[in-house]
Amino acid sequence: MSLLQVVLEEQSPAGILLIGFLARVITELHCNRSSSATIGLVNFAQSTKFDYVPSKLMQQVPAAMFVSIERGGKYSKLDSMNTPIVLHAFSSWDRTKASILRLAEAGEILDDFGLYGKEKKVIVLVDDNSIRSSELQILVRSYNYAGAIDVIYVLVNFASVKILSPNRLQYNLTTRHALRDPVEKLFPDRLSNLSGRPYRVLCHDNRPLSYLNDNQIVGIDVEFIDIIAKHQSTVAVYEIALKSKSFGELWRARRVDLATFRIELQGMEYPFTPIFFPNQFRWCLAVPKAYHRIIHKQMIWPYTPGLWGLILTVAVFFVTYELLLKKFLLKHFGDAFPIINTPLHILRILLLFLLTEYYTANLTAILGLSQFSDHPRTLEEFARSPIPLILSYPDKFQYVRDNPMVRAKTIDWNFSQTYDPTGLAMIQLCDLFPYTIDDTTSDLGKRYGHRHYHLIEEPIITSITASAFQRRSPLLIRFQMYISRLKEAGIWDYQMRKGIINNRNRWTKPQGAANDDELERLSRKQSTILRHEHFAPVFLLVGSVYLVAVIVFLLELAVHRIEQRFRWTGGGGMAWGNHTLD
């Protein structure tokens, strides 16, 4: 363009209006951001209509930083810069370029600025005199396909400026704006109300996160996503994946927004954008439960050994007082005896009352236990225990490498060999332990449920996992934001507890439980009901007391008879002796 044409464009009514409009919008967007942002400029040097815009904007908005690229030339990607505002100067399509390449151009621009999966505002300047309506339609579809929904199109001719934007998530430019419209109206929050546009979700059988129940897909993930969809005035449509196909095949074969599969990130390039649900893969140790009988130990548990020693000392003192000191005091200190004896008598009654009451209360509190757990409850206790650990590839676990005692008793899992899982510890997912232990023990040789094992809830390793979201989907940013906020509000933890309770009781659902709340209430009620096993220690204790009473009775009877015989023998001898003496 010649210098005269540039001056004419700058001084034209449309040029003056355009610069004023762009300067106001960029200033408002730039000032509303909490962090510094760079404004990206695309193809302004190639444009014969808008090449004056960058210099004018730099004069009008001196506080902003600008970076310019030219499509088709040599330049480096700017994904390391924060460039949430992009201005694209568009004149016309290259007539020789295929339609599919035209559709991909907007995605390439966003990729150059590293804006996939990030918040972005795009302003497209279009030469209204040279562009066809079909080309404008392709341009709009191109940005929509790239996942950019905060886009306005500024159509400029010599005398006027028209500002258009798509209606919600549609391709058609049906909304027209005035030059004085505020930024909030130019870039409305289109993701707060999706107007029924559904989330398409791919799930797989992974109880309790997602699974089939009566031909309906349910689970913790499903309920959590439904909450997010409800906040955006829409719904989620779920599809269960076949186990026979890999995740890559399923992802390429279906057009979905996200998949709830948990994938361990390996630092490689993925065909999707990772999205992070609150739960990560935390691996914990599951050890077989073991118990030992404590029936007779319960009788001495209410008091510690030190207190038992004190009680014995006090008892010896009072026995000594009754047998020796009391007669001595009465004989030598008769006047002072009541002053000494009465407080000691009151003290003996008070101690007897307190000790018997405390003993009875503590004994009653522990009589419901007939056995005591003998399995390790911490990683330190497990390291000292003789329980072996079975693992595949044990050297990849830092906990095993750092503990020689654990490494010495670790069994390298040979998948062609059968094991007895009742005496083996194994590694399980902490959150999903009740649902994965069955399959793990079955692979070892015999299926056992979670009731046979105790989970040591100290993770030995944590893996960062992500789910898959469409790379170009405009729904990504808002969806991740809802996940974070619902996690902070405690919704995920509530759904996790609720899901675990429901699944634990799915085989033994109490009669009369009409819904989940009723099920939880009945479960709490049943846990407070005493059963036969709770009274076994009481019966054994009572039996022990009766046995001791019988033994004492027999001893008293034996002593009484021996005493009578001794008296009879002694009395007879004295009589005979007296008779002889007489």
C-alpha cells in the first residue's frame, strides 16, 4: 500500500472509529487482568487494509506489550508468553488453499500462542470490501473448531465499522454490537448457560467411579459431572466403553468431550488436554487381618501395672493395720486411738468405693471385645512384622528400596505361579481398596474381600493422573474451574464417602432402605445393636468368677474341716491329759 493510501485509511471515518474502539477494548481487557498480559498481532504486515493498526495501538495503549507474527513466514512459537488477547488481521483466503487447511488456520494461530486450554479473547479484523460471505463463514467455523468462543468479528470498509459475534456456540454471526458496547457485552460469559448443549462423556467400568447398574451408568464421577452440568444449565450424556479396546482406540473412534479414564502422565505428547479430577492414584499397603484372644487379659486391663501396685500396697497396709497396728495403738495409745482409726476407716471405705466403681466402669467398656487386632497398622509396624509383601517390579517403589527389611521379605510376583493370599501383604489403590482387592487376590490364587484385609492409610507412592478432554473444546477451562471449586467446597469428598457407603452395602442392603439416606441411617442403627459375639466375653468372665467362687468355697470348706479335726484332736488330748493329772 502506498503512503497516500495508508494516510487515507488512517484518516478515514472507519479507521478513526476502529482505532478508538480497539484502544478502548484492549485497555479494559488489559486493566481487568490481575497479571501482565501481552497482546498478540497476526498478519498485520501482510494486510493491505490494516497495516497501520499496530503503530496506532502502541501510541494509544503505551502500557501494553505487543508481539507480532506473520503466518507463512519464519517465527518461533510464543507459547511461553501470556498472550490471552489476539488481534487477527484478515483480508481474504488464498484461493488455492484447500478447505480443510482453511479450517485449521485458526487452530494453528492459537497453537502458536499456546492458547489451547487457556482463557483467550480474539478480535478478528475483516476487510468487508474484499471478503465473501462464504469465506467469512469458513473463518467463523475455523475459530469455532479451534475452541475459541470469545471472538468478535470487526467488519471494516471505508465509511463504517460493523461488530458481529456468534450467538452462543453457533457458527452464524447473528449478534450485532455497537461501538460503545462495554467489554462485558462484547465478550459475554457464554459458558455459564449452555442451553442444553450436552457434555458427551466416555466412561469405563471402574467401580465406584463409574459402572453399569440396571443398564444405567452411575458412580461418583457420574454424579460429580452431573452437578457441573447442572450449574451450566445442561446435562451429560454417558457412554460405557468396551474392555476389549484400548483407550487410544476408543478416544479416536468417538467424538466426545471428555473421558473419565484415569491415565498416569508420563511426560509425553497426548492427543488430548489433561484434566485433573480431585482423586489421584495413591498406593497403600493392604495387610491380612490377624487377631488374638484377650478374654482373661480384660480382667487386669482397667488399671495400669503402676496402679495395681499402688492398690496392692494400700491393701497390705490395711491388712497390717488390722492384724498388728490396731491392737498396738489400742493398747498403748487408747486415748488417741479413735482419732487415728476413724479417718483410716473412712479412707478405706472411700478407696474401696472409688476403685470398685472405676474398675467396673472400665471393665464394662471393654467387655464387648473378645479379640484384639494383631496386624500392623503403620508402615513402621509392617516393616518389623514377619508378613511378606508380594509385588511385581518391586524396585520401582521408593518405599521398598529405602527399607532393607521390607525388601528382604518382598516376593517378586510370578504371574504364572499360584499363591495363598491369606498370609501376604499387597499394594492397592487407597481410595478404591474395597473394590480392587477382590480381583488382586483372585489373580494371586483365591478370591478374598476387603473384610479380610486392613489398609494402612499411609501412601507409599502417589501418581499424578489425568482424564482426557478434547484439546480444542471451549468447555475445558470452565469445567476444570468447576472441578476445583467443588473440591474446595467439599462436594467431591462428600460424593466419595457417599459412593463408598452405597457400594459397601450393595450386597447386604438392610430391609426397609428406600434410598441412600435411609440406607445410611439403618446402617448406623445396626452398628449400635448388640449381637451374640459381644456377650461372649461377659459369659466367659462370669464363668471365670463362678469358677473362682467355687474354688474359694472348696478351700474354705477344706480349711473348716481341717480346723475342726485339729480342734477335736487337740481337745481330746487335753481331756485325757487332765484326766490323767486328776
